[in-house]
Amino acid sequence: MSKAKSKKKVTKAKSSPKKSLKSFKIKFEKPTWAGIKESKITRYSLLVLAILVCFVIVDFGVQYLNNDYSAVVVNGVRISRKEYYYRLDQAYGSSISAQLIQEELVRQEALTENVVVSEEEVQEEIDKIAEQLGGSDQLDISLEAYNLTIEDLKEQIKIDLLANKILEPGIEYSEEDVKAFFEQYSNVIFAEEASALEEGELLDYDTFREKTLEIYLQQEVESAKSTWLMELEGSAKIQNNAVDRPEYEILGATRNIVTNIIDEANTNNEIKEVIIEE
């Protein structure tokens, strides 16, 4: 009896491991998108990425502000734009403000005189300059050398043409004046044609009269321009804050606005009257 019981106990001891092996199974499940999104690893990774992106954006922002604040950076030391503009103002402030004043006076006088310059006229002058320099590529190189854009050049040409159109009709001259100018400067103005002449031969005035008259008028206009601009400045109300301390008046801005509106209305009425008369 005792042996039989011991055999039963051994049999039970052998069967127990088989049950334990069957209970442990490793299952692999295919990951789902929802599971990936909801996992802690994904959340922490996105959080770290967001912090990194914010840090990079802030860093670029700081660089932008520093570069916008600085005119130059020397070995990490920043020189402010305020200092840069202060030096520019000290060196060129008065001359630049004078140029801006004169340009605005020309625009206003052109508006009063109903003088306009077309885009075609401006482009014609640009083509002449390009031809003199040897082509459009050379023009671009020259503009880059002087730190100018084509739009800057167009505006300068427009101002010059407006002044010429205003002043040229008032230039008084005679045929003798033009002929004397030709005789004095023909070898310089028409150097290429003069060099092709034989000894003792002279350029024909009638052949070059039109070009001579154009250059003569340009010279006379330039001579009259400085006096004309001084007269305009003398009759204009100018507040040059670049040179002098700003002035403040009671309701000064309001009066300026009303004055400009009245002046513009008067100018429009004058233009309408001219059109009706024509």
C-alpha cells in the first residue's frame, strides 16, 4: 500500500511541469496607428521634438533681432545701427536732406505746372546711358558699384526730366548763340567725326545743329537750375528736421492737411480749365 501511494505521488510530480509550460505563451500583435499615437514613447518623443523646434525658432528670432539691431559685428562685438546712422547723419545728413528737399520741390512744381514724364521717356534715357556704357550688362555693373537699383536710376532720371521740361521753355537763346556754342565745342562734342576730317576741314553746322541745340539747352538748363531751386526753397515752407530741431505748432498737422487738400483742389481746377480751353 505504501508503494502504490508513492507511485501516485511521483506521477503527480511529473505532470505539474507540463501544465506550467502550457500556461506561458509569448504573443506578438501587429502595432496599430491608434496604439502608436497613444503610446508614452510617442508622446514623449513629440514633446521633445516640439521643444527642440521652439528652441530653434527662438534662436533664429534672437539672431534676427541681433542682426537687425547691429550694423556690423566684429569678433562677436556688435556695433549698433543707431551708431551707424549717427555717423552717416554727421557725414552726409545735410547734403542728403538738401537733395531730398530739392527733389520734392521739383515734384511739387511739376504738379503745379502740369508737367509729366512718361515711362517711355525715362526708358529712352536709360537706353542712352546703357549705350554709352557699352550695354545693359555694363549698366548693371555700374549700378551695383554705386549701390543703386534700376528703380533708383529711374527716379533720378524722372526728376531731371521734370526739371528740364519746366525750365527749357523759359530759356532764351538765338541762332547765333547756338552757332557760337557749336564753333567752340564741336571738336569735343563730335570728337569722332572731327577726328575723321582732313587738315583744315571743319564740321558742317547745319548737319549737327539739332544735336548741338539739344546739348546747348541741357547746359543752359543746368546753369539755370541752381538759381531756380534756390528761389523755390526761398518761397517754400521747409522744416528740415535732419539739421534743425523739430518745430511744433498748435494744430500744425491739421492745418497742413487742410492746406494740402485746398492746394490739390486748386491744382485740379486749373488742370480742368486748361483742358476746357484746349
